[in-house]
Amino acid sequence: MFGSPDSGPLRTKGFPEFLDVDALLAKGWTPLAFQQFVMKIHSRCDLACRYCYVYEMADQSWRDQPRRMSEAIADRAIERIAEHASRHDLPEIDVILHGGEPLLAGPELIARVVRGVRGAVDTGTRVNVTIQTNGVRLDEAYLRLFESLEIRVGVSLDGDAEGQDRHRRFANGRGSHAQVSESLRRLTAGPYHHLFSGILCTIDVRNDPVRTYEALLEFDPPAIDFLLPHGNWGAPPPFREPGSPAAPYADWLIRVFDLWYDSPVLQTEIRLFREIMRLLMGSHSRAEIVGLSPVRMVVIETDGSVEQSDILKSAYDGAPETRLHVLRDPLDRALLHPSIVARQIGAAALSETCHRCEIMSTCGGGMYAHRYSPDTGFAEPSVYCPDLYRLISHIGDRCARDVARLRGAG
């Protein structure tokens, strides 16, 4: 039995497979329209990163995907996005070009998609476009294209050469740090810095946190996303023993937080830290890794399949599937898929363990994919529960001390 969005914890096995969406609707719950549209314009990659959830984890559906999104599928996806934005009168949407490695799709398809979406949506809808790349192919020609199309660029980098080349390698084992660093200098040192949206860094606790952070700062990123390696209760992430009170990822992140927080000028946003601070101050979350805000993102795969977050590929084979397709289904239909509904009902999708925790509203159960258990589905706390508790508590304590000091001084 599932409660309404304002009720207590879920009590079921295999969540959210048997979530009663009709009952939620009857009680007055309504879904929120998608605002983020992830378009998988290419399904292959020119790196062979060891921890990649697309290629190296449970779901291997990439093998059956066409390498490149066809123009026909791209055009239909554009129509579906515009249809959804119009139906819900959205003032602003985000389109994220993703892969695989999206630059492999080529400049013609990228331009077709971006111009197509902007041309198809209503006049009052702003379209923000971002491309997330590993940086290997980010040359001058692409930067000129992105400048002309107003595409912001996110680049994946795991720190210094040792940190980057530990996992982000070419298929022949050669590291990618030198090539990606050259691309980042091209992006940041010339006239294109305003296109830079930030760096995505996957944590490896064997890499020194301070050295990693300082290596990223060398490229003057406007933002850094530190990502926990994907894993769950059935396939734990590296160095995270399920049930252990140890918190190696919190220890790593706390060293970066203290350095960042004590900086006299916080020029680079670290999204995880900023989101936790926002939540502690009573604001809503803007990132799915923490908080209880509804997730409003949908993925369109290379073949036109409509899917949930591709991070769910780390859980089990077929986890992101909705069985919907842009050729026959409006995106509104995905809003009532149980797995997407589960991402929009807040605390009602959390376990009893989470409901007994004093930081539930800040943690929000952690990232949805990290809650998966082969026995109960997504009905567990995050496999990173001790890390999240320690990190949030540390940030809360530091902020509380500063607030108390300011009040005393006043």
C-alpha cells in the first residue's frame, strides 16, 4: 500500500512496480511537466571509462541502439518536446545533448536538433541547451558552432593526470588527461569561456581530494559537480560496504568542502554543497542527488525510446525503460509511468528508515538509483546513507556555527 504524497513511508516490495498511480490521482496528486529533456544523440563513446554506468554496468541495452540518432527520430523528438512545452505552457526548458559521446553525432545533427527545438517551441518558451562531453573532440570548429547556437558546454574531468587516467581511458588503455586538458584550455582561455557550464568529476577516494579540487580549479570552472560512483545494495560502489558505518566518501568530500567554504571568494559553485546548504536553510533542492523536490527530467534514446534517467542503467537490465516511443507516444504519457511518478511524490517514496531520520528532508533518500536492492526495488535508503548523513551533518554544523556567530556579533 502506498500513501499519498503527504503521507508516511512506503511499505511494499519491488517499489515502484506496483505503485497505484490512479489512487494518487484520485486523492488530488497531479504530475509536474518535464522541464529537462535529455537527448541521446549518439550511443557510443570514444573513451572506455571503467566506471561508466552506460557500458560497464547492469543494463547493456546500448548494444542494440543505433549508433546515431536518425534525422527522422530527431525531428519527431523535437515535435514531442515542443508539444509538451506548449501543452503545459512552459516558460523555459532545458535540452541536454548527451551520449555516449554526443560530439560523435557530428555538427550537422547537433545544429539540426538545436535549431529544430528553438524553432518548434512557442515564442514565449526559452530553450537552454547544454552539451555534456568527455572533451576529447572539443576542437575550435565545435566551439565556433556552440557559440553560434548558444550551447553551453559541460566537460567531464576527474582531476589531475593520475586521477583522470585511472578510469577515463581510451580502449587501448591510454589516458585521456592530456587531450581533455588541451580541450579545456581551448574552451576557457579564449573567447569561449562564457560557454563553459562546468566540470563533472566522479569521485575516487584513492585520489587526493585537495589535489583533485585544485586541479579542477586550474580551468576556472563556473561550477563543479562531484559525483558519487554509481552503485546500489546489490552491486555496491567501490569502497562502500553496505551496512558499514564507515563514510569514506563523506571524509573525501568534507576536505573539499572545508577548503571551498573557507575560501574568501566562492567563485566556483560546487553544486552538491550549495544544494545541501540551500536545503538546510529551508529552500527547495535543484538537483536529484539530495532533497525531495520532484524530478522533472525525461530521456529520449538514440532510437526514439522514451526513458527515465539513464543512471538507472546501473541498477538492473531494463531499469530505465517506459515502453514509450516518440513515434507513437506524447511525453505526457510518461508522466504517469509508476517509476517517474515515484520521483515526484517526495517523502512518500522513501523507506521507513528514511522517515525515522532527522535529516530526511535534506538528504531526500539520496540519489534514486543508489536506493536499489534486488529484493525490494527502490525501497531502501541510499547505499551511501552513512556518507550522506556525515556530510550533511558536517555542513549543517559549520553553517550553524557561523549563523550563531553572526547573531552574536549583531
